[in-house]
Amino acid sequence: MTTANKTSLLLLKKDYELLLDHLKKSTPELMYDQHLQQAQLEKINGASILGTEEFPNSVSRLYSTVIIRDTVNRINLEYKLVPPGDADEHDGSISALSLFGLALMGLQEGESFTWQLSGRKKYYAVVAVRNNAFV
């Protein structure tokens, strides 16, 4: 995954710890691809880590609802980032520790990113990030 219009990835401290722990413990089979796992680790290690009080409300984190637009097909998709045990594809909640969930963490409105899996590229723009409250 690559992002555009971004100076530095922002992560909430408790989300950073959860993501880093997951990526360090996961085997490549769980991440599907060792190179992708390494890229995600590099992305997270390069992030700016902020506490709850400094963290902007416009940045995605655990329990955020993120609305993205497929810029080629011109459709909006909505996902809620949740812990793995709470994921339910029927209500649009995805694990923040899934491949796509990890890609959505730390994004802000207006950013664009490219997602590639199985040789296919998809192009997305972040339309909105909704955060009701810090959990």
C-alpha cells in the first residue's frame, strides 16, 4: 500500500502498541505475505505516536468509521475498525489487524492510497473519518 498527501502516519499510542505486538507475533502465513508484513512494520515504526489528548479527531484509529471512495469505480465504501473479535462483515466492521484494516489505520480525510493484493491495484481516497469518542 502506498499513500499520498501525507507527511507522517499518526497513531494513537495504545493502537500503535496493539498493531506492533500483532505484527511482531504474526507468522507470514497469518499476514499472507512476508514482504507485506515487513512493509506494514516499517509503516508503523515510522509513525508519529501520540497520546489521547494530542491525537487529532480527524485521524482513523481503533473504533473509527472510515469512508473511502474507490476512485476508479466511483463508489463509496464504509468500514469500522474494530478489534479482531468484534469484526463482522455484515455490519461493515473489519479487524484493525486485518491487512486492509492495517492499511486504513492512521489515515485522514483527503488522503489517497493505492491498495495492491493478488496483483490487482485499487485506488482509494479517504472521504471521511468519524470518531465518536476515545475508547
